[in-house]
Amino acid sequence: MACASAVASENHSSTKDEQLFKIAADISPQRIEQDITTLVSFGTRHTLSETESETRGIGAARRWIKSEFDKISVECGGCLEVFFQSEVISGERRIPDATEVVSVIAIQRGVSDPNKYVLMSGDIDSRVTDVMNYTSDSPGANDNASGVAGTLEAARILSQYKFNGSIVYAALAGEEQGLFGGRILAEYAQANNWQLKAVLNNDMIGNIEGVNGVINNTTARIFAEGTRHTESPQEARLRRFTGGEVDSPSRNLARYIDKIADTYIENLDTMVVYRLDRFRRGGHHRPFNDLGYPGVRIMETNENYNRQHQDLRTENGIAYGDTIDGVDFDYAAKLTALNAVSLASMSWAPKPPIQVAIEGAVQPSTTLRWAPLNATENPQLAGYKIYWRYTDAPQWQFSRFVGNVNKFTLENVVIDNYFFGVASVSHDGTESPVVYPGAAGAFGE
């Protein structure tokens, strides 16, 4: 018979699982459709477009987005800190003249560890064929009203809960002109010493019909780079002998989201792509990766290039342009749910383990050690779980909960044959992403 504490733990875990399933179920395709419709109605959201009008251009769009975050905050008793974040950009190839690039940021502060952040973003701006054309209609329904609508919807649902860590909801500007909004926010996070553990960039989450003719609403891609961009020569030399090329924090963040999809999101299989972004292309997670933060891009599997960066027109019977009829709102809701559940799980979980180290060369067993987490910041901490997998396996295969200790030896598990990592576990069963030992896998201290 199970002891009372074990039964209580199981019941608590079940309750948290129910909450995560409820978060996924509460994401509304109808509200996402309404938000995309409103964003499209501004005609164009080009970074260089009109800012004074209340009905057209980037200025009207960002003011509307802020008003939506403000409404959400009112409904949750002021739980969001909502503000514009801006910087004047000039002398750039795509922004030659002085232009204020303005993003909209909303922060939901955590109750015990407010300086631990996870972030969800979408891009405000849109474009047509000529990236400098800021007057023509540019609906940007999928690219990327879908990502902004998803971020707003995630805020609506998650603001009904309290979390240990903080959640940032970001509608970023200037993406098409050079990833400026992301760069401004990443530098802000660095300047303010945010312990930013995850950046989920959502860029095109509503298209299910590929230009190749494939129609698929059951898969999504998670792009995640390997070796951390900020790696030093000394760290690179150590990695050469100990591994970690496929275990950057971004990769283990992607594995975490993939596991969330398998557990909580019905009819969704995520494909982790071992690349920063699509081939020779980029997105707004990159400025965060540039500063060493774990960041991934979440998006549809099958892109339709006839609907991306195109003037509105019909040629040879083919309709070009990013119009709202190309968005599947149920699919956008599904990917929004993936984000929301991932953010909730990470924000309820303790901080990822710190100072993870490993030893076991020329020995029959493997020992992992890590520093204790701050108990005040992580009152939910129950202990730690060690994960390991074969070196050619894409996802973690084996695990063992080892309790609230800071060192553990896996007897007769040879270090040469596996990759290893450690996750923090809360009393309700929620876990942090897995941290690979050493600088190659560290999520930051």
C-alpha cells in the first residue's frame, strides 16, 4: 500500500496535469481569428508605415495590441506590466532614415522567483515583395498576425493563474527590417540581469497548406541551434572531448517542448530541427541566441511561399499574398496551446539545475553533481531527476528521480556510451528542461 505522502504527491501531480490540460483546452480559435482579423484590418503593418492614423499602419496596430494587453491585465487584477519598448533606428540597409521601432511587452511576474523568465513572442510587422514598400496593402495574416494573436491568447489564459517564475509576452517590431525588436528586448534582458531560461518565437503558426500541395494540421517544427553562439575557445576545446554539440540549452528546450506536445496537445507531433532557423533564413529568436539565451522558433511544417512576402495579385490562376483565407485558426490555436502549456510548465517548475558537472572517465559508473538551488526562490522543489540517452537518440530515453540531493552515481552506467543531464522536479511533478553538464548545456546561473 502506498504511503500517505506518496498518495498526496500523486493527487497533487494529477491536479497539475489537469490544469495543464485545461490550459490547452481553453485556447480559443475564435478569439485568435478575431485578433488576426483586426491586425489584418490595419492594411499594412510595415515598420516604416503610417504611425498617426488610428485605422491604418504600424502605429495603429501596436496601440491596439497594447490596449488588448491592458484589457487582459484589468481582468486579472493588474497582473500584467504592459509597456511600449522602443529605440530609434537609422542608417540601416532596410531602415535608412530615423525610425522609432516600437514593440509591446507584457510581463506577468512570478510569485517566488520573479527574476526567472520565460518568453513567448510574435512579430507585429508585415511586408510585400519589396521589403521597402511601406504603402501597399500587406495583410500579414499568417506572417505574422498569427504569432501575435497566439501571444495575446496565451496571455489571456495564463493570466488566470499564478506561477513561481515570470512570463513575458512580446509583440516584437522591426522583424522584416532586421530583427530589431528582438535585439532591443534581448539587450534589455541582459542589461536588467534577467535569468531568461526560454524564448519561444512564434513566426507563422497558422498555415496548413504547403506550396508543395501537402495539407497537414497535425505537425509543427521547432528550430533549435546547437553549439551556443557565445561559446569561448576554451569551452569549445572542452566540448570537443566531452560532447554537447546537440545538447545546447536551445536543443534541450526544444526537447522539452516536444515532450509537452506528446503529453498535452492532441493530434500534434513536433519535429525538432537541428538548425537555428530554416536554411539561410532567420527569425526573432536569433538576437536572444546571439546573447547566449536559449531560444527556439515554433512554426508550421509546410510553408506556402505564394503567401509569404508577396504583393497581392493573381497570376496564371494562382493567388499571391498573405491573406486571412490562408490561415487555419484551429491549427493556430493548437500551436498556441503548445506554447501556453510549455510556458506554464516551466514557470511552475523549479529553476533548471545549475553548475551541473559530470565525471566517470575510465570507471564503470557515472557521477553527476550540481549546486543546490535557492530554497526561497524554489519552494516547490522536490528534488532532481537524472536523464540519459544513447548518443544517437534524439530524445531522452532513461531517467531516475534521485531526490533532493546534489550528487548521484549511476552504478554500472558507463559515461562513454550515453549523454546525460539533470532536471529539477517540483512536488507536483512539473519539471524543468534537462541541463547537459558543463558550459555547453548550461541554462545560465
